[in-house]
Amino acid sequence: MNILHAIQARFRAALAGLVPDPEPFVAMIKPTQDAKYGDYQANCAMSLAKALGKKPRDVAQELVDRLDLANLLEKPEIAGPGFINLRLQSGWLGQQVCAIANDERLGVAIASPAKTYAIDYSSPNVAKPLHVGHLRSTIIGDALTRLLRFLGHTVITDNHLGDWGTQFGILLYGYKNLLNKDAYAKEPVRELARIYVEVRNRIAQAGGGDDEEEARHPIADVCRAETAKLHHGDVENNQLWQEFMPHCLEEIHEVYTKLGILKFNHEHGESFYNPLLPGVVDSLLQANVAEEGDGGAIIIRISKDNVSLVRKRDGAFTYTTSDLATIQYRLEHFKPNAMLYVVDFRQTQHFANLFEAAKRWGVTGVEMTHISFGSVLGREGKPISTRKGDGTELIDLINQAVVRGLEKYEASHAERTAAGHDVPELTDDAKSAIAETVGIGAIKYADLSQNRTSDYKFDYDKMLATEGNTATYMQYAYARNRSIFRKADVDPATLRANPPNVTLDSSFERALALQLLRLEEALLSAVAEYQPSAITAYLWDVAKAFSGFFQNCPVIQAETDALKQSRLLLCDLTARVLKQCLGLLGINVVERM
Ligand code: ARG
């Protein structure tokens, strides 16, 4: 069910005789910002008037006269210079609500044609603990994957681990010089993390915050030499790399599990592409995409003073070479229609150059998009520093959110008990499940509800607020909604199987029905911009409409049984829409809180 599409179809037909190509005009139909102008508004009469050399209001009238309103729209109203205000027939809305009552997909169609997406997200540099900087790519990528899959697309996920970089030089140095063998035998992940931080700190202390000073530090020199040995096939370093990798992955996967991130289809790190790099450079040279630059380096000249290096003077390959190999591999093995990269804004230039280079290399007919995002800021508004090992580890942030989630639950439990509500006493297990759901949901929602290109402040109090556009609010709204059915002693499944007539006489009922039927529209707009915040904005609209409905329309105490059934169905659909949308964001709900 897509209301916008239904209206657009009527306009398409009405425009057909007037202009050769109705589509640009059809695209000018939008939901209204303010319900007093109706439900949707068509703003095409002004540009249409220009095209036809007529007066806008006359054109609007002509269009309205040609419009088939039957079983969909009330008589439209022409406002101002020629806006056409559209109001849906309440009877039609009621029928549509009925029609999706028993639909698992809540009226959302499967995309046709379905596409294949290769999506690269999370992609941390391994060998050091995950920190807050890894949060956004992981959460946004996970949400987009869930969304695209729900819409029926094939999504191949690939965690493009940075498993071949200089950080291994640091680990190798630390292992050879600072290892506590007993600790490593007992808890290898912890010990590797410790030596990593230890080496970094030693270098940082000597440098006193000056990057160049740090780079000249003798330990930094040795670390670089260790990395070079690894890359040149040194047996000991390669064996150690083999030994470290599973420990590094274990640490990362533990965080993913805790966060409830989907399992990746592939985790081909940079190391996977290493054997392909010489061939990539040869191919680039042969195709005249790359050329020899100063001193024998191989470069791709993107523009006059913008070049990408693909082989350094010393023969080492670069991040770009590895990404070009990755593109080639994904094209061959995944056959995608689109390749998406969820990576922070600091890599904007890298991806712009990469996509341009790929095009020149012959990659065409496939979308390549950098899904960029801003930084996570501390409460004082500065980026949380992660460089010198003082940034909080991601796992600690998550655990902290879970602790806060429990506090939140307990406070609300005490408050409701004191107010004389009938609040269930839960087992400790049930309570920790709630704490996890609330705490982790709060982190994810706070992130996903931002326009992804903006920075945002990481603030537990805000993200766990029970009022406002937060996961906590949505989770409570869901649980409260479910409790209506327990109180009414109605099984929602039975209601869905035999949906009652839905009447929308109250403006609150009508407003809620309209929102519930806008699910597909919201999901499609989230996909169009790769913007999960379109889903949270929609959730907020649904939640507000529900709250208006619930305050003004008695459900269990409705005047007639028919009205009660009709309202119960609206409640049930609201709960399902909330659960579905939260699920697409990777956020769980609990049935009672
Ligand atoms: N490992 C990189 C980093 O942490 C991100 C990799 C993103 N994916 C890619 N194909 N370049 O900066």
C-alpha cells in the first residue's frame, strides 16, 4: 500500500492528455506539512502553467476536472497561486487499514525489480580494540542492510577489515618486546590490546602530541620496519599475523554480538586482496588509467593537482590499490547493481577519487556510493579522542548503556508502582533482557535518528529519555500498546485474521490510520537517500498520532463493540509498525516493561 503512488497514478492519467511527459509533474505531489491543507498537496500547476502558457489557477482547475477521484479522494481544493490540496476519503483509508490487518509486510510491497547491493560497512582497522569511531558505520550499515533486505533486495555484506596496516607493526613490536606471556596464554585478546596501547603510549609520551615528533621516534621506526617485513613475506611476522588475527576477530565479533549486528556475508579484509595488487597496477597501466610519476611511483592523475597513488616509490601498494582490487573482486563475484560504502566523511576525497578511477578503468553501469557520516562528539561537543588510547572502548560504552537501561527501567517501575499502576514483577533474567534492549536500542536510535552527515553528542541521558524521539520512548509505547490487549483479553492474531470494519470518524483515528498507511513511503524515502533518519522521523509521526488517538479515543471503553474492535485494530497495527520499523534499525522491543 502506497498512498502517494495511488494519488500519483490518478495524476498521471489526468496529465496524460495535457503534456507529453507527466512524470516531472507527478513527482511534485508531496504529503502536506500541516493537516489543515489536507493530506497531500500537488504543486505542479505553476510549472505546468508555464509549460502550457496558461494561468496557474486555470491549469489547476483543468487538472482537477480531469482527475478521477472515485474511491480515493475528496473533491480537491485549489489554494493560493494554484496549489491543489488533496484529502483522502476516510472510507478508503479505513478499507486500506483493514486490507493490511493480516499482512505480515504491513502493506509494504516487494521491490521490483529487486537489485543486488554490495555493502561495505564497519570495516575497522583490527589489532586495536573497537572504539566509538566504529559505532556509526556499523550501526548505519546494519540498518541499511536490514531495510534493503526487507524491501526484497539482495544485500551482500562485506566487513572490509583493515587487517594489513601499520597497526600490525605495532603489535609485532609489542609482542617481541613487551609481552607478558602468562597473560597472553590466559587472555590473548586482552594482552594484545594491552601491548597495543602500551606501544602507542610510549611513542605518544615521547612525542608530546606532535605527530611528526612521534613519527621520528625510534620505536615508531621499528614498528614500520616490522610492518614492511610482514608485507615482504617475512616468515616469522606472517606466522605471528596468522596467530593474532583470530584473536583480533574474536574481540570484534564479541562487540557485534553484544550490539546485535547481523552476521556479515564476508569479511575479506585488505590482506585478502594483497595477492591481487600487482595485477591491478599492471592493468591500470595497460589501460592508461595510471602512469609513472616522479621517482617511479605509479599514480592516477584525477585532475591537475589531485593524484591517487597506487604504487609507492618503494614498491608498496596503497589503500587505493587495495580498494580498486576490491571493486574488481566484488564485480566479478557479487555482480552487484550498486556498491555502497558506509565510511566517515574524512574519506570523502578518497572515495571520490576511487570512483573516478574505477570509471576510467571501465567500471560502468553500477552505482558506487559513499554513504558518509559525521563524528560522535563527547558531551562537551568535541570529538571523542581515540588516538592515544584514552578514548573509551566501544564495549565499555555499550556496557554502560546497559547499566543505564536497567536504572531507567527500575526508576520507571518504582514510579508506576507508586502511582498505583498494576506493574508486573519481573525475574532478574527478564530485567537484564530489558536492560540490554533498552540500553543498546538507545545507542542505536540516538545515532540513526540524526541526519547521518551531522555530528552528534553522545549523551546517555538524552538517548534514554522516556519522552521525545528516542528508542526508549518507542519501546515503552510498544509495550504499553501490547498491554491494552492483555487488559482487553483480546488475542491480536484473532483480530487480524478477521479484521473488523475500520471507522475513522474522529480526526485522531483518521490521523493515525493515515500514518500507519505511510510505512512504505517512509521506507522508500529512507532508501532513496540512504538515510535511516527517515525511518525515525516516521516513527515519531506514528508515535505522536498514536498518542493523540489514545488520549482522545477510548479503546476498551469505546461506546460500541464495533468501535472497540476498530480501535483495537488501529492499536495492533501501531504496535506492529513500531516493532517493524525498530527492527529495521536493529532495535528490539519487549512485550512488557
Ligand atoms: N579500514 C578503514 C578505516 O578504518 C575503512 C575501510 C572502509 N572500506 C573501504 N573499502 N575502504 O579507515
